[in-house]
Amino acid sequence: MTARASSGSGPRPEDPNGKQRGPGVRSGAERPADPAAGRPVDATPEPAESGPGPDPAPAAPGAPLDPAAVNYQDRWLRAEAELQNYRRRAARDLDEARRSAEERVMLEMIAAIDDLERALESARAAGAEGSWTAGVELTLKRMREALARDGVQTLDPLGEPFDPVRHEAMLSMDAPPGVDPGSVAAVTLKGYVRGGRTLRPARVVVARASAPSSETRTSGG
């Protein structure tokens, strides 16, 4: 009994302040107390939440593809191609509609210019006052400048080779001196072009090769 008593009795542990603690009292580092609830708090750390698992391993090269994935990819590529074609067609149609609307307005201005030119020629032939003809000339000048700002150019192909794209042949005549056959011998109505497109072809008279006279045929026979 004496031995057990002596073995159980030993120096008591001391706290950081140098004071001995009674038996059964644990240090604050070993078991902290909850000041709000007045009871000890378990100091064991909680396990961390598990994050997302590792990414699946990529398919090995040469492995067969999923038929459904191949089908989806093919349908997506076809839809993308159709969308691109639709966008190009829509842009082209919009540009063509805008250009057609502009050209209709320009043709109306060209018709007005034709009328003013005829009126100016008639007034000069009738001996009209210079102030009146000067006003018409100023109006014609402004209208032509407005067309020129939009890229419209006048076609006056006198003496040039006949071009069926830009010229409209009204009739043909024997080639006058200095004009080659197949060239424009006279212009009855000027044409207009814009950006390589013919707004209105020029109405022209085409020179043809002169037919041999009867004397020439007789001498040749």
C-alpha cells in the first residue's frame, strides 16, 4: 500500500505561469474551452471536403469514336456552312437592292438631263435670251456634278469601236470618210455607266463597209 501511494504521488505538472495544477485538470492547449457555452471544445480538425475527381483520361489515339458524337459533329458542320451561305446571300441581296434603288433615282435624273439638253438646244436655235440659257446650263451643270459624285460617267463613243454591252445600235450606214467600218459613226443619245455597270447604253449609228458601186463591178467583170 505504501509503495502504491508513493508511486501515485509525484510532482504535479506545472502550467506556463509556473503554478502547479491539481490532479485531473488539463491544460488549455490540450482541450480549449468554449467561452460562449462554457464547455470544452473538441480540437480535432474536421476532414476537408472532397473536391472534384480527376479528369477522365483522354481516349487513346486510334480508338473508335462514338457514332453519336460523329453524327453531332457532322450536323454541326453542315449547319455552320448553311449559316455562312445564308449570310453571304443576304449581304449580296441587300447590296443589289440598294444599288438598284440608287440606279433608279439616277436614271430619273438622266432623263431630266436629256430633257434639259433638248430644251437648251431648241432655245439656242430659237434665239432665246442668254440669261435664260445660262440658267438652264447652270442647272445641267449641277445635276451632272451630282451624278459624277456618285461615280456616274457619260458615254459619248463617237468614232469608237461598237461595243454591244455599252452601245445600242439604232441603224447602220456606209462608213463616212475617216471612220472605220464597225465603229460608231454618230451618237443619237449619250449613255451612262457607273462602276463598270451600264446604266443606260448609248444609242448609236454604226458604220458599215461601203458596197461596191456598179461601175466598179462592171470594170472588174
